Amino acid sequence: MPLDLNAEYNNRAMVPEHATIMGQWAADAAAYRGSAKGVKLNVAYGDTARAKYDFFPASSPKPGAPVMMFIHGGYWQALDKSSFSHMAHAPNSHGFDVAIAGYDLCPNVPLGVIVDQMIACAKALKAKTGRMVLPFGHSAGGHLAACLGGTNWPAFGEDEPIIAGAMPISGLFHLSPLMQTFVNNALKLDAPQCSRLSPLTWTPRRGLKVTAVVGGDESSEYHRQTRALVTAWSAVGAEMDEIIMPNANHFTVLAPLMDPSSSLTKALIALA
């Protein structure tokens, strides 16, 4: 029986309580924004209203530590950075500054523009802090975190690599299957775009440390996507690790990153 790709990629249908979880994200994010010290909101890295990041400095920063950059999901067509401020809490507690990145959404811009925006955001963080950047992101943000890991930085004016490591969470790395799903109603991807924008086919630098994370209860396609990235990038010299979070779905997979002492937080810190 053919795989039902619409069902495989319909995370909200698979998790009926998704609205409650996402509402809690927004509440936790607002609470952390209100309690964190020295926060700088809406720092522009580009010319559009959403091309901004929120910067959460650590109270006791580690000298020379990379800046962590969280990239939200929403199939590149929903959500915004304001629901994810709390993703800075655990890294902050370990001495890492964190930027929560915003970006424009499809169909207002094509996906290629969003990829370029995340490259511009990473470059801006490097220029502002003088430090490398460690992207971690969820779902569509997992795709974008992998894109940063696989970027040919000299082509973007950087003499040295600026990415310290990457943690894509529940990411999408092979985009062709999405052409056959409801997701593409807004993305309007064609075959050449899918090929060009799939980080599965990109070449990260040798030795780049990447930890790819997926929830144990996610669909078979999300598990395939994660295994495919680990296999492909291992073959070209990246140091890949895969974490399957038991009893976690596409939304609850983020919960451990709110806990400074969780195993997932420790894996993120280890990348740095």
C-alpha cells in the first residue's frame, strides 16, 4: 500500500493536543522574556519586518563560547519567534548567549529567500559578537539549521566557517516528498527547487558535529528524513549523532530543551 504522504507530514492531525502544547509554548516564551535580564528584542539583520532576532545574553557567559541560534518551525509558513523565547533558558543557564531568529514566511516569499535570511542572520551574529554560531531548530527550523551547517561559507564572504555545530530537531532534509502534500500549497516548490534546497545533498565541512533529533512517536517519514541526513553527511565527513527521544511526538520533542539538566540539553551543550 502506498505511503500516505499527506498523513505522514500532517503533524497537527497526528497530535490532537497540539493547540494546547503550542499555547503553552507562547506562555512559557512570554514568561521568560519577562524574567530574563539584558534582553534585546527585534534586532534587525535584514530589511523586512520579520528579519529580526531576539538576543538573550547569559548572566555568566562562557568566554569565547559560540552564540546559539534557535530557528522555529511552522512548515516555513506559520508561527514566529515570539513563541520560542523560552528556548534560550537552558543554554543561558549554561553560559551561552542565544538568539531566537525570525524570518519571512511562505507564500509571501519563496523558501530560498528564507534560507538566505538564516544565512544572513548567522553572518550578522558572527559580525556582532565575533564568535561562531551554533544553530538548533525545530521542524522547518531543523531544515534551516541543517542548511546553515551545510552552507559553503566562502561563497557568502566568510573566509572561515562560522558554524560551530548544529542540532536539527524533527527536521526536513529531503524536500521532494513535500511536493505531493498540502504543505506545498504555500511553498509552491518544484523539482529543481526541492533539489537545490534539500540539505541532504549539501556538503558540510569535514568534522562538523551535528546531532539530529527526532521524537520516537513521530511519523515514519520524519524518522526516514533523520536517518537519511545522518547517513549522507556521515559519508562526507561530518561527525553525526542521532537521538530518538522516547515517547515524544512532533511537539513534545522540544520539552526537554526547557530543562537545563535534561539529556537533550546536555547534548546541545556538548556540541559547543
